[in-house]
Amino acid sequence: MPEIKDLTKLVTDFRDARDWKQFHSPKDMAISLSLEASEVLEHFQWKSKEEIEKYIKTNKGEIAEELSDVLYWVLLMSSDLNIDLPTAFRNKLKKNNKKYPVKKAKGKHNKYTEL
């Protein structure tokens, strides 16, 4: 699997070859990230659990493309904002481990303030 830095280079090279950085303010990249995440949601909207299971089998490629679009914007934003994404991710997971200790959170969907 490619490293995050390799994937980030792919997306920045793609963007820079087209001279699109001029359009990529943090605000606009955040909007694009949100829009792409919404496109992931569209695949599941209004479907029952059974319909979703069937849909995934026949539309996995389209879902993968939308998830890839989300990743594109995450990688691009983290690069432009000089965020070390692997470190940020590990730090966030440490915080979540404290908020959601296994003994309190296992098998529950409650917010950490309600555990």
C-alpha cells in the first residue's frame, strides 16, 4: 500500500499540473471535502439495511470512487496546511481512546459524555 506521502504527492502533482492551486483556499477545499462526503452518503440514502447490502455488492466501484474523492481532499488539505496527517491521526486516536475506554464504550453507541 502506498504511503500517505506518496498519495499526497500524487494529488498535489495532479493539481499543480493543472494550475489549480490558485482555486484551492482552505475554505474551498473544506467545501469540496464536504461535498464529496455527501456524495458517499447518496449511495445509502433511502435504502433499507437489506437494500444497502445488495447495493454494495453491485456498486462497490462507484462507492470506492467517492471515498477516493474524499481522500483526495483530505490529502490535499493536509498538505497545503502543513499538517502531518499520520501524526495527527495517531494523536486523535489517543484522544478517542481516552474518551471511549473499552470498559465503558464496548458495544455502545453513546457519546463519551454519556458513558
